[in-house]
Amino acid sequence: MKLNDPFGRIAHRENKEYQSLSKTLKKSGVNNRREAEAVMARLQTRKTQTVYVVLIALLLLVFFYPEAFIFLLIFSGLIVLWVFKTTSNAHKYIQRYIEEELSEGDKQQ
């Protein structure tokens, strides 16, 4: 029993998320390490692009609605935090996929 997850709910949720991503990667035809690393690189690029879009949108909205600056800043910050967290989780799950699924394929060949 872990102190930060006494009932295993977080571990169970993370395992479900990993299984879902694993199915998606298999269905997409990601069968080797290079393809999985390419997916991680695209994920990183999309994260960067999303952050830039959010910042540009923030600047434009602040220009037109300066009285809502604090609200827009908080909302933009939450979006950026969400993007970073989901990208971090996806990166972790893809790395796990490489270690568990693709390493087994390398051993069998």
C-alpha cells in the first residue's frame, strides 16, 4: 500500500490510460522504436505550437479586452498547464510502450 495512493486508484487510472494509448499505437502501426520516437517528437512539436497559439490568443484578447487581463492570464495558464501535463503523461506512456511492447518484439526477432 502506498501512502500517496492507498487504494491504487491513480495506478489503475494510469494503467487504463496506458492500455488505451498502447491500443492506439498498435492500431496506427507503430511497430518499432524509431516510429515511437517520431510520435514523441511530433507530440513535442504540437505542444510547442499549442503554447504559441495560446500565447498569441492571450495577447490578442488582452489587446481587445484589457479589463479581463487577470481572467485571461489565469485561463491561459491553466490551458498551458493542462497541455504540459497531458504531453508529459503521453511521453511517459510512449516510453513505457517502447520498453514493454517494442523491447519484447526485439527479443523475439
